[in-house]
Amino acid sequence: MELTLAIAIGVLTGSGVWLILRPRTYQLVIGLSLLSYAVNLFIFSMGRLRTGAAPVLDPSGAVDPASYADPIPQSLVLTAIVIGFATTALLLVVLLASRGLTGSDHVDGRESH
Amino acid sequence: MEWTRHLLIVPILLPMVTGAALLLFDETRHTFKAVVSIASTVLLLVAALALLGIANGAPEGSAALATSYAVADWPAPFAIVLVLDRLSALMLTVTAVLALASLVFSIARWDRSGPHFHTLFQFLLMGLGGAFLTGDLFNLFVFFEVTLAASYGLLLHGSGPFRVRSGLHYIAINLAASALFLIGVSLIYGVTGTLNMADLALRIPGVPPEDRMLLLAGAGILGVAFLVKAGMWPLGFWLTSAYMAAAAPVGAVFVILTKVGIYVMLRLSLLLFGSPAGELTGFGGTALVAGGIATLVFATSGVLASQSMGRLAGYSVLVSSGTLLAAVGMGDAAVVSGALFYLVSSTFTTAALFMLIELVERAREPGADLLAVTREAYGEDKEEVVEEHEDEEVGVVMPGALAILGVSFGCIALLLAGLPPLSGFLAKFAMLSGMLNLDGLGSPAEIPARTWLLVALVILSGFAALVAMMRTGIRTFWAPLEVIVPRVLVVEVAPILALLLLCLAMTVGGGAMINYTEAAARALHDPSTYIQGVLGPISTGALP
């Protein structure tokens, strides 16, 4: 499971970074999205990988923290997803405005050649 | 005492409520919106001053030095805390002053050049207040994002192709930096199991050696995210064009954004990797000094090469960043004290410059910068023109508005260059004296080569600023090709003059100011007071 997750994060990050370095605004948006997926998975993995463990404590009996998943990275991921979503939406608006104002989808507003 | 504790949350709640309430009103009621926004910012300034008083009143060395406020009333390491100490109180006050000046400046016309200016502005203040007060890393991220989201909107305020293009770069770079921020925070959490800064400072010395690499990697990545914001070379190429593109009052308030990066570097490097951190003490200091020096070199050449005033102001922000980063990297209390003084002084100066530029640009023909450069390069056929005027009376009557602008411009040049009698001189002097006397005044300590380099660069950067400002000033005020008297409103000049007067006041009250920054720097170098202020009294055995 660790290997699969590590490869997934690596592939997402690699593709994201490559796309960010491309000149088209659309590639930029997709690149940033992929990067944020990778980051979210990474945060999640920092709570250690567990299967079949709930993050919410059961208050009825004595609590053994070892049998629960770490809830903090999960809440961090949730916050990060919300913020990332909002800022990506904002970036899309700016991208459209840039396309409308310059007539080009190059990130510099004009073709470089 | 009890009710004053709740003052800590005011710098976050007040702008949030004001900003949200202003959304409910139509854009046509701009006078009402401006009044509410300014009133709220005045209240914010009052609150910040009260907090400054509380922080300054705390006896030094006691745990009361850092006042903490549990937002949801859960005990400290598990829940969100706000922490007030001298440093955060100072930053809050600077922010409030700057915000008030920019807002007053904006009501002349800028606040009407696009929708929701005041709301975005208040949200920016909320993010800044939170970032300066928060006591844990994840909330720092959240408040950073609030600040950035508002700043995206403000940067685009007024629209136009140049703003949209710079805005696109600015947003993309900051989104990438936010990804780095999250990676760094989660690495640190993965190793230490906490996000509370005070708790982190306690746990870092106990991190097992096999995990140190991960911890340092996390801290390094986190640092890169802040250095992007602070504009360190080679991460700061986006800064000049973004700040240039911003509307004048927005550019002025953006000056504090780079200082947020520096504030966090200062806070975290001294808290997490201060003296108790054992082998990890001083982590990243060398990199900061080297980065600061590189930034200074880059920004100084930028200042000299700038053809337009906007770019000059942008590079001045970078000069200030470079100086501060290198000073933070030195990790010495006396240097940090001088650096804090410099931070306040340079923030006010560059903000005033951003506002002044907009007014001065009105007095010039479009493209005057370029024309002047071409004339200098190819020689000019202006001598005949000069001769024609010789019969007339000697000297030109300067119109009043231009005279005020010119005097302000001169003051800003003095401040940027660090010449007496204004506060730029005191600030640089305090910093340089700290650098050259690492072990106290008059000690025979060996001064390393990099310190000499830094000292030389700080002085050179001041000289470069003087040259560049003189050149621009002469072109604009003394030898303009065509004198256009700008139409300048009182509300536009008043904030600039107020900021400059504050710099003058900081010179007159230099003693009190230095006392304060010295106390703040000493507290930063003694993390135990901060830790006790947040986590409560800890048995001495647990303290590092």
C-alpha cells in the first residue's frame, strides 16, 4: 500500500510540475490541480497509513488511541481541499479575463516566438 | 485584565465582520462604504495600539510576555490559540497604520474603480491580523490563504491587461508556494505530531536522529514557501511586476505582505531552531544570509537599472526584503532589534513611495521615462531651448502641489538611502552596529567576511537608492520637459505626509522605539517565555 501511494503521489507531482512549466494557461490550471491532489494525498499519508481504523473516538468505553486513525491530517486535508478549490476557481476567472483581454492563452498574454 | 484578553481576537473579527457587512450594500453607496471601512480600520488601529500597550507592559522575562488566547476555550496544545507578544503587536500596529493610510488615499478615486474594494481590503486585514497572531502552523496556512485570496482580488482591482497578466503570474506562483507550504507543514506534523508552535519548540530537541532529516526537509520546504512571499532571490522575480501593476493604494498595502514572509521566518527560525534546539540550532541561518545577500545584489542592480518609478519602488521592496532576510539569518539579538526598526521604517517608506508615484505620474507626459532615457543615451538637442529661457527671470516658480510632492520625494529618498535625519538612518545604524559588535559593544571579536560583505552591501544599496531617486527626482521636479501641475487632493497627500511624519517621529522617539525592538528581539531569542505563555507553566525539567 505504501508503495502504491508513494508512486501515485510521485506521478501526480511529476505531471503537475511539468504542466506548471508549460506556456498555456489551461496546462497551468491542470498542473496546479494535479499538484494539489498530490499534496492532499501527501498530507493524508503523514497521519500514517491505516486500514479499517476510524478517526472518531468511541466515548462509550475506555479509549485506546492506537486503534484509531489520526484525525488531524484528515481535517487538514479537508481544509486544504476547500481552499485549493476556491483559489483554483479564482484562477480560472483570471485566466478567462486574460484570454478575453489579450486574445491569447499564453501565460504571458502573447506568443513568445 | 479579563476582558482585555478578548482584544486578541479583535484584529481578526473586526475586519471580517466589516468586510462581510459591506458586501450587503450596493456599490453605488460608496461614500457610506468608505466611511464604514475607514471607521473600522481606525478601530483596528486603536485595538492594535491597546495590544501594543499590553505587550509592552508585560515585565520582561516573565511568562506574561506572550499572552495567549484559546479561541474555542480548549487547552493549548490541542486547539487553536492566538498568541500576542511584542513582535506580533508591533506587526499588527504597522499593518493598521499602513492600512489606514492606504484606505484614506484610496477614497480619492481608487475605491470606485472596481467592485468590492473595501470588502477585499478588510479581508486582507483579517488575514494579516490572523497570520501575525496565530500560534499554530496550520492556522498560519489558513490566514495566509485568506490574505492571498484577498490580495488576488485587490491586485486585479482596476483591471486592464497589465494587471490581469501580472495577476495571473502572481496567483500561479502563490498557489505553487501554498502547495510547498502544505508539504512542509505536513512533514513537520508527521515527524513531531503537533502543529502548535510552542509545542513544536518543546518537541524538536527530542526528535530522534533518524527523523531529523525529515524534520529539516519539512522546515526547509516550509521556509521556501515563505521566501517566495518575501521575494528572496531567485524566488522573487514575480514581485516587481506584480507590485508595479497594482493600483497605488494596493501597492502600498502590499508592502506589508512581503514582511509577513519575513515575520514568519523570524518567528519560526528563532522559536523552532533557537538556542534550545541542540544540534539543530541556527538551522538555515547561513542560507538566509546568503539568500539575503543575493537578493540585495539583485535588487540594488534593479534599483539602478529601473527606468520607471513603479519598478524602482518594486525593487526598493526587494532591497528591504534582502536586508531583513540577511539580518534574520544572522540570528543575533542586536541585529534583529535593528532589523525590526528597519522593518517598520522601510515599510512606511516604500508604502509612501508607492502612493507618491501615482501622484507624480500625473505631472508627467506619458512615456516621459523612456524619452528621458533616450535623450540621455543619444545626447539631446535641448541647449537651444535652455538659451531661450535665459532672458527670463532665473528660477522657475514651482506650483504648490508639485512642491509638496517634491519635498515628500526628497524625504523618501533620504529614508531609502538611510541618511540622517530620518529614521532610515537610525534603523540601518542599529542594524550595522549589531552586525559589527556581535558580542556586545567594543568587543574584540573577529568579524567574518560575510558580515563585511553584508555591511558593504547594505550601505551600497542605500547609495544606489540615492542615485536612482536623485535621477528620477531631477527629471521629474527640476527638469521636466513640460510642467503639468497635477491635480492632487488633500486626502491623497495627507496619508503620504502622515507616513513620513511617523518616520520623523520614529527618529525623535528613537530611544523608546529601540527599547521596544530590543525587548522584542530578546524575547525572540529566549523561546521559553513564549512557550510558557502558550502552554502555561511547565515543570523546569520539561523545558529545553
